[in-house]
Amino acid sequence: MSEPLALSLANAELSSSPDLLAWLRGAGVTDHADELSLRLADFLDLRSSVRDLLSAAAEGRPLPAEAVERVNEASARVPRVERLEGDRAVSASVGAGPAPLVMAAIAWSAIELLGGPDRERVRRCGACGRSFVATRPDRVWCSDRCGNRIRVARHHARLRDPTYPVPG
């Protein structure tokens, strides 16, 4: 399963338009990516709201109202209709430009993640700080690489001071 678009944006390092362009292309947004990369401030604003929501979920706090409002606003800019195509349901957006459409897709991803059962599994990695959806209840790292970093740090802490309490 690929990472939800909202998590991908929340974890992205975006300090310039070229960073945003690389993220857009990596996320599969190839149409209008050059034009969208000029909207860095809008994407940073949405990313900030998504990060606030993910942090609240990871810490078991209520979702911050301002961040909820911002994500709902991005979602509402692009109406969606459900259609039957053959024997399956398809969601289609109606009349939106490229920037509102991509930002709405990110908002929809955040809404699905935080409004569904996966909200209880949102965590912040103990090694790198990235947000992720835990595959097990006791998982505290986002990747095998970070898991190794935590285990090595725990091992070295025990070597330095065997009485030092190390979580995990």
C-alpha cells in the first residue's frame, strides 16, 4: 500500500519551488507540475495544517479547529460526484483548476485518514519525527532504517550505563 498523499506532503521537505516540483512529480502529479510548483506558499500552508492534525492524532489530542477548517476549506473548493462506471463506483472531481484539484486531493486524503479507523494508528517516528500509520500497535518507527537507529541507540545507551532506562 502506498503512503496517503496527506502523509507524503506532511513528511516532505519543501523549502523551495524545485523541492515542491520534485515532491509533486514523486506523488504522481505530472500535469501542470511546473505551474503548481509556483504555489509553494499555498502548499506550505496546507502542509502545516495537515501536520497539526497528524500531531494531534498521534498524541491522542482533539484535532485543532483551525487546521480542520483549513483542510475542509481545501476540500470544499473542488466538488466531487460519485459515478457508476461499469460495475464500480468512481469519484470524479467537477470543474477545478490544477492547484485547487491537487490541494483538494491532499485534503481528501487527510480527511479519509483522520476521519477513519486509521486515525488511531497515526504515529510520529521516534527516530526521525516523520508521521506514519503504524502496522502494529507497538510500532514506534516509520521504517526499518529508523527502527535500526532506535535499536542501535538503545544498545549504546545500555553499554554506557546499564542502569539507564531506555524505552522500547
